[in-house]
Amino acid sequence: MLAAVAAALLVAAAGTVVAVPTDAAPTGDAVTFDAGVPESYDFAATDEPGVASVDGERFDALDAALAAAEPGDTVELRGRFDPEATVVVATPNVTIRGVDGRAGTDAMPVVDGPGEGDVLAVNASGVTIDGLWVRNSGYATEDNDAAVWVDGAGVTVRDSRITDATFGVWVDSVADARLVDNTVVGRDEIASRTDRGNGIQLYETADAYVADNRITDARDGIYYSWADGVTARNNTLWDLRYGVHYMYSNDCRLVANTAVGNDAGYALMLSEGLAILNNTAVDNTGQSGHGILLKSIDHTTVRGNHVVGNENGLFVYNSLDNEIARNLVAGNGAGVHLSAGSVRESVHHNTFARNRLAVRADVGQQVVWNESAGNYWAGAGTRDVDGDGISETRYRPAGMVQHLTDEHPSASAFTGSPAFEIVRLAERTLPVVEAPGVVDRRPLADPPHDWRAYYDRSH
């Protein structure tokens, strides 16, 4: 039957202008990418006794120094503090600063918790934590044990180190938090990532700013739950379940972050109005294996990202009315996987190269991604007669062949046969062939991106 259909399509296709595809198969070369992160951290804490100073007065106990501080004061810390219970900051607009916080690993002042509950609870507004090492929270995920618990508006945590914690920083139902240039290291001795806490937890918050942090060995790097209007910029996230995880969080911006070596890079769920811009997702090949996951995401822009060497580059599930544009999608198992009715996306000016499968479309209809200018498909064999950079020959990255093999898996053994090649030819040249899948009516003749930087240039 397939042979008969193929013969009919071959007759129909005779005389048409055909773009002959070049070799689109991936080379199998490993991705070359250096995120600039260590394989592990080995910090050494100072054993010098802790001394806190407030307006020239010295205290041996951190609690006493905080009780003496007034709004606007700075509490300066040196050495090591070993509180027996959670240290509570109740005075607004104070700064707690490590005097030697930037002098080196051994000199950084340490607040070493008792291994139960929170270590440092900020219950006042306008507080700044600057240049401290906070570690050794409790282990109870159900109690949200955190190194730094933020329950005051306008709190800043910067230039600090947070380790040996279930949750690193938990922002709890307050606005305008600023978390900048911190190193957050979870507990890698807990083998299952799902049993750990998150590096930064944003719960029922708004207008937070999360930038230049390094997060590893937690469950998720940055977790959003009912967190709106948050900007996360230039964070580096590795060895996690999800680098970034959105849930019920709208109108957020994710800009220029790097997620490498996680189960999934960026997991966007049940949210809308997001801007996912200029991020990098490389080698996220764990249990989920997605570079960027969109699950029930609407009215969102995914633009300018590099999605390279993941199991799925982009996985779009039950999501509508999104723009996916100007991304480099290279070396993934599947460049884009569409599923569960994700049929109203605008997908244009992307570069698809070296993916084992450019597009997988589990949809029951034909999806047209664009009308004016499409995407570059390595190996599509474009034909640009008028020199405007757009091919006159449409391209079907996911069409009848994939539909047939999905419906009849045994047919996969024949995907390289002449009959299947004739089906592919007809899909490229005959508008009457409208099988379920994806069509790019105006593919680009030249790639907008150069993917060679991610591969050994000797190949």
C-alpha cells in the first residue's frame, strides 16, 4: 500500500521545483562547553571566635548584637558564630556585614547553625545580609528548613555563601527581595535530588530580583510558586533537578542564565506572560532531559536562547499563543517536541542543526508555524531563487513519515526506503499533502546562528 501511495505521489510531484536536502544527520560529536563552575566546592571555615560590632561596641553573641542595633545601624561580623537556635533579625533597615567576607575562603565570617530549623530568620523589612557564610540548617523539607528565611519586604542578600542547607534562601510572602552574587550549595549527600530543598525559593512574592548567583546540589536552583514580576538574570545553575522551575508565576523575566548538566534546564509550568530571553541550556539530559520545558504556558516569549545537547531542546505541552524565535537549537535528541494541543505557536528565525530529530509533533492536525519568514533547517536543501534569504520551497520537519511510524511502529524499519523518500519529496512540493505535523512554509536559506562554537572545531 505504501508503495502504491508513493508511486502516485511521485507522478504528482513530477515537474515541480525540488530542493534536494543535504546531509542533516548529527555527527555524534560531544558538545564542548565550559560553564566556568567547579566540579565540587571545598570550603574551609574559620575557627576564630565570633565578634560582632555595633557602633563601636563589641559582642561575643550575634543575638546580643542584633538586639542592640537600631534602624540604620551596621552589625559587623568577624570569625565564627555557633548559635544554638535560629538567629532572628527583628530590627528593620539594619545591615549585617562580614568585615572579611571578600578577603578569602578562610576569613569569611560564618554563622553555623545547629542542624535544626532555620539558621538566620529575617523578620524585618529593609535588612541587608552582606558577605556572610550561613550554613547547617535543619533537614526537614516538610518544615521548609532554610539557611536564610526572609519574612520582611525589601530584604537584600548579597555576596554571601550558603551551604549545607535544605533550602538556601526562602522568600516567604514578601515583596522586593534582592538576591545577588551568592553561592548556594545544597546537600549532595542526599542522593535523590527530589528529596532535597531548593536553592532559592520564591513563595507568594512579587518584584524580586535574582542575579549573578551560583546554585548547585539542590533540588531546583530557583523555584517560583505564585511569584510574579520576578527578574532572574545571569545565574549559573548546575547539578540540579531543574535549573529554574516556575509554578503559577506570571509576568516574570528570565534573562542570560546558564543551566548545564541538570535533569532539565528551565521547567516552565502553569504560568503566562513570561519572557525567556538569551539563556543557555546545555547537556540537560537527566530523567526529564529538557533544555526548556513549557507545560501549560501561554502568551510567553522564548527568544534568543541557546539550547544545545539536551535530550529534548524544547518540549511544548498544552501551551498556546507563545512566540519561539531566534533560538539556536542544536545537537538535541529532538529539537522541538510538540504535544497535547500545542498548535498556536509562532516559531520563526530559529536555527535547527545536528538534532537527531528536528521536530516531533504529537498533534492531530497540521501546524503552520509562520507565514512570512520561517526557520533555518540544516539539511533541508532550500532554494532561494529571488535572493531574499527565504526559500521558495516549504519544509516539513514533522509530517507524514513521522505520523505513519507513530501509528505503525513496525514501519520504522523502512524509513530509509525509496518509498518513504518519495513521501518526503511530496510533502515538500505538493500543498495537497496535508498530513498531521509541522510545516514551515518559508524556511530560511541561511542560519541566523553559528553552532560551531559548541563543538570541537577540529571536526
